[in-house]
Amino acid sequence: MMPRDDATFHCNATSLDVRGVLSELRAHLETRNIREDDCSNIELALAEALNNIVEHAYALALPGTITLLLRIGEGQLTCELRDSGRAMPSLVPPDATGPDVTPTLAALPEGGFGWSLIHALTVHLHFIRDGSENRLVLDFDLGASESARDISPRRRASDT
């Protein structure tokens, strides 16, 4: 059995600092021999989640801080993001639906795809507001075969 590996990263809630912590995270995952495609999926999902914190949780406040807790176990990675910004509306992450992509190219929305991407790249996600702290937990399967991983946006019964 693979031993549990825990790591903690901190950054200011700015786009520049998010890029820096993602680079640190990537280097850490590579030293743990995480597969390239898993590293890319984890980095992409966390980039979306971290940028949401910067753009929405801290939108009206001075830049705060974000903590990323990492737990690597046998076949799974759990990432917990913590911040003290505004709470998510209704205290629930958006579902995996995403925006309507049927309009003409000129009418396509500029954003709104991030949460469907996060849902597609994780096996479970959970949000909780604990006092003045937001906690978003994202679980990733490590080493799942590409044919076994359905990356189409979906809402899993375990998501809350």
C-alpha cells in the first residue's frame, strides 16, 4: 500500500500568485510520479477552481489568501481549497450543466464552462462554508485508464 503523502501550499488570491502555486503543485506531483495526463487534469481543474476564488470569492475584497491541502493516497488525490472570501451562492457549487452552446458562434458565452470542466475532471466534489471559511474538496482518481474515464460533463449522485 502506498503511504499517504500530504502537502500544503499557500498563495495570495491574485492571478499571478495562482499561476505560481499551480507551478509548485505541478512540480510536487511530478516528484510523486503522478502520470502526465493526471497531472494535466489536476492542474486544469485546480486552475479553474483557484481562479473562481480570485474572481468571485475575493472580487470585492482586498486580496486574501488561499490554502491548498493535498493528500495523495493509493490511486486517489484529494485537494482541499480554503479561503475566507465570500461564500458560494446558496452554499452549493454550480452543477455540471455549463452554458448553452447551441447559439451561433457570435452568440456563444465567454465564460461559464469552468464548473462543468471541474465536474468532468473530478470523481467527487464537496463544498462547505465553515464560519467565515470556504472549503472546496476535489477528489481525483489517479491512473484511471482513458477509456474508463468519461470526461463528459455530468452530475454525479455523490456530488453535494
